[in-house]
Amino acid sequence: MKNNSILSFHPLYYLLLLMITSSIYSIINQSSGHAVDVTTIIDGEIPFIKEFAVPYLLWYPYIYGLLIYYCFVDRKHYFVGLGSLISGKLLCFIVYCLWQTTVPRPEVVGNDIFAQLMRFIYSHDQPVNCLPSIHVLTTFIMMIVAHKRKEEHKWEYASVIAFGTLIIFSTLFTKQHAVLDVLAGILLACGVYAAVQYTFHALPGFQANHYAARQIKK
């Protein structure tokens, strides 16, 4: 008998849930006029480096590329990671609606490719809704996933951690975020991942239908 349940969908389709969740940001990506500046003395010592616009923008293929990869090689971590990303983003949106923060932006000088990329970033993202940083939250979640697979996939772990660290630093050097935003993003990532992992482990039926399916044999 054919299973027409929503759980019979190919797991890759669940990426649509992340895309739908992400689209909410466009609605709240506007200043309320009462945003709180969360920069500290440390942020004043961090230089603006426009070249970091590249890793900042590569965050998009980093997140979705890893999710697609894990969907086919490790179904268990795919679902925990995806659930953590969606939950974490929703929590960020709630914080943004209740307490809006901002980070002052520097003037972008020059007409080189990096300056143009920085202007592109600034023009598509208002200087508000900074804490916690979604860039950091989502990147760190994928770094946790890689850490969970570290023992048998050392090259994967090294690559994911190295590029993820570069993305996190890019949020500071592009002046899109402050140090407090980064710390909040990391803490939220750890908390959300732990909660989602615990929840999924309490659903043995879900694990049987999805986690074990299409796992690559070790």
C-alpha cells in the first residue's frame, strides 16, 4: 500500500521549510527607530576589511550545500541540523521583534569589486536585528554537525570548521555584527542543537523512518 503521508516525502524537500522560515526575515528587516547599539570597546579595535564580503556572502552556499550533502550521507545529522536551523532562526526573529539592536556601519570607499560587494550587502540588509547573529547561529550549527562526525570524517570536519570560522570572522570585519552578536549566536546554536537533538532522540518512530534511511555504510 502506498504511503501518502507527509513523512514519505524525500527528506531534501524539507529544505523548503528552511526557505519559508528564512523569508520571514524580509518582513522584519526594517528599523523601528529605537534600535540599541550593542558595540563595545573591543568592536572599536576590530578593523573594517571589505575583502571579507566574500566569505560573508559564501555563507549561503555553505549552509545549503552542507545540508544537501548531509541529506545524502548522514540522514540523522541532516534532520537534527535542519531542525536546529529552523528553530534557531525563529527564536532570532522573536528576539528581533522584542528587542531591536544595531551596529554602526563605516563608509565604504572605492569602486573595486570588494567595495561593490559591501555596498550590495549593506543595501540588502538594514543595520538592525543584529543580536543574535543568524550568520553565526547557522554557521555554528553546521560546525557542530561536523564535530559530531569528526572521528570518521576528519577532512570534512577540518574543512567545515575552517570555512565556518572564516564566515564568523567575516561578520565582524564587515561590521555587520558586533562581538556580542557573535557570542549570542554561538550560545543559541549550542542550546538549540542540544534541544532539537534531545527531541529527535525521543522519537524512535521518526528515527526508524528517516535517520537510518539511505545512510552511507561505514
